[in-house]
Amino acid sequence: MRFVWQFLAVLAAYAAGGAATQAVQDNDWLTLVVGLTSAALIVFVYAWVVRRTERRQALDVAPKGAVAKTGWGTLIGAGMFTAVMVNLLTSGHYEVDGLGSVQNAIGLVGFMAGAAATEEVVYRGVLFRIIEEHIGTYTALLLTGVVFGASHLLNEDATVWGAVAIAVEAGFMLAAAYAATRSLWLTIGVHFGWNFAAAGVFSTVVSGNGDNKGLLDATMSGPELLTGGDFGPEGSVYSVGFGVLLTLVFLWLAHRRGHIVPFGARRAARAAGATVTLPR
């Protein structure tokens, strides 16, 4: 039942934030304010519902170190996407024609912050964390990654390959990042850094959505295997490659820190009359 209550609570916050952001989407400054407010709201609701249903503090969104963790995550996400675009630039598939729109980029900060916080709370904070307790880290990573990728099939220019790419480079990678750090602040930062770099800096399509106009006025052309086609660079083999690499790094860190939950750990503990201590 705690899964149900947590999911319903964050879903309500998601609906409220999404509706508010949609209502002001034509005003970049209002989008900035509403998007950041939506991000704060869903984190607050998550912390509140975890405290109510689990009788403990939600340490993965603890205020201490929040700014630093989010900042490091943003650098990781933005750096990962920049690496993808450097490969496309040097291979002649991405061309910068000049400067784009600073004001649009400001609005995208709010929009992407709200989206990143919402998706991380739903998929990593609630879905991955609770499923992991029952079926272990690796199985939960696989399952929630697939669900995360499949959810992007609802986007405007979605493709099956794009959904698979998102599952691997983002669903698996972000779950591994959460397993390694047990911090939603870091995964929110990674998610935000990736999305904002895509839309707000390089002006590319994000997961098959939008004709984004960010800081750079640029065009992209070439084979879909490299550029991602209408789905955007997230459908590029470069993105998948970097995502796999980062997933392996985070899983290595999770192992090193003792954060991997074995399959059946809870069942074995109950059979032995003990309680399993899960990473927090």
C-alpha cells in the first residue's frame, strides 16, 4: 500500500505542476518560475508521503548536500550530452549557424527542471526503490528502465528504437546512478543537465518532442543511426554508447559502496526471522 499511496501522491503533484506549466508555456519567465516551483513541489510531496507511509525521513532528498549533488549531477548530464554533440559536430552532422534565443533557454530551464524532478521522483524514488526491495537491484534496474523507455513511446515523434535507446542510456543509467549514490538530487541533476543541454543549449529535439530553440541556432542532418532522426540525438548510437559506459561506472560504484540489493534478499531475511537492511 505504501507504493500505491506514494505513487498517487506524486502523481497528483505531477498533474498539478504539469497543468500549471502548460498554462504559462508561452511566457518564458513564467515558465521558469512555475517549472522550478513544480520541481520543488514534487520533491516536497515525495518527502512528505515517504515520512507518512514509511515512518522515516526520505534521506534521498535530504536538504544537506542537495545543491552540491544536484550541481554534480547537472555537470554529468550536460557533459554526457555535450560528448554526443561533439561527435556529431566533428563528423559533420551538426552545424552551428549562430546564436539562438537566450529568453527561450531561460524558459527551458524551468520546464526541464520540472520534468526532471517529476520523472526522477516517479521512476527512481518510488518505482525503482520499492521494486528493488523485493527483486533486487539488477532486476529492478532492468524492469524500471524498460518501463521508462516505453513511456516515451507516447511522445510526438516516438520510435521503437528511440524507446529502446532511452531505456538503455537513461532508464538503466539513472537507476544505476541512484543505486550508487542513493540520492535523488544527483539523478535529478543528471536528468536536468542532459535535457537542458539538448534543448536549451544545442537546440535539438528531446525524445521526439518539440522544435526547441536554445542558445545555439543549429541544424542537424545525416543518418538516423548517428543523429537519431526525428526522435533527436537521444536515438543516436553515440548516446547509447555513452549511456552504457556511465551505467557501468555507476554500477561499479554501487558494488564498491555495498549498495547492491541481491535478488530475494527480503525473502531470505524473512525466512531467517531477520530484517534486511537496505541502502538509504
